[in-house]
Amino acid sequence: MQEEERPGFFGVYLERYADEFWLLFRVIFAILVFLHGIQKTFLLWGFPAGANPNGLGALVDLAGWVEIICALLIGFGFLTRLGAGAIAVTMIIAYFGVHAAVSPVWPWPHLYPNPPGAEGSAFGAHGGEVTILWFIIAGIIGVIGGGKYAVDRVVFKREVL
């Protein structure tokens, strides 16, 4: 007879709140993406870093609007998978079009130590690790969907996509 698997110490207390944790995770991610999109679109808080990297002005504007709209979709849980998919595609373009393109040794987000002649600290960074992380998070949200607390489930009684 197979022994029944039991949750660990924290699982005993926290597993019952998995849907609430998923909502919190989704909303926090959406807020971060939304703020980043606002920064990009309206040139706030020191953006553009590097004065329009690689001459991608219109593409950066488009990415900002995609981030704003998709963050709202993800945060509210309306067409969550569509929003997450668009963010994932945007992050692929951002990584290869901007972040990795400025790396002295592509595609690594960090180098240790700096390449010969590089200025600054011990790391030559192009910021791609955030883009990679957001791609992974958007992919996970795209697979799992909005969850129990999503507008789709309230309005349509199921996830639309």
C-alpha cells in the first residue's frame, strides 16, 4: 500500500491559501510591469536609459503600451493568458533587441570580471536578467492562467482563453 503524501510544516498552514497567494503574485507582477510600461511610455523616472538604445524609439513606445495594457489584463485576470503571452513575446524582443545587443560578450547578462578596457564596477551588466525573469514569470502565468480570483471566472464562469 502506498503511503499518502502529506504537506510539510508550512504547507499545513499555507496550502489552503494557494489561490490567494496566486492572486497576490499575479497582481504584484502586474504592478511592476505596469509601472515599467508607464515609465517607458511617458519617459518618467530617468527613462530612457542610454538615450533610446539601438535607435528603437517606436518599438520602445510600443513595448511600453503593451506592458501597460497586458499588466492590466494580468492584474485583473481578464484574458490573462493573452496578456501573459504578449508580455513573453515583448521580453524576447527586449532581450535580444536591446539588452543582449549591448553586451560585450553576448548573451550573458553579467560578466565577471569586466572585459578589458571596461569601466565601472566588477560587473559589466546589460540588465537582461530582469527581462529573462519577466519572460519566465509571464510564461508561468500564461500556463496557469488567472486562477480562482480572475474577472474571467466571475463574468464568464471560466477562463476565456
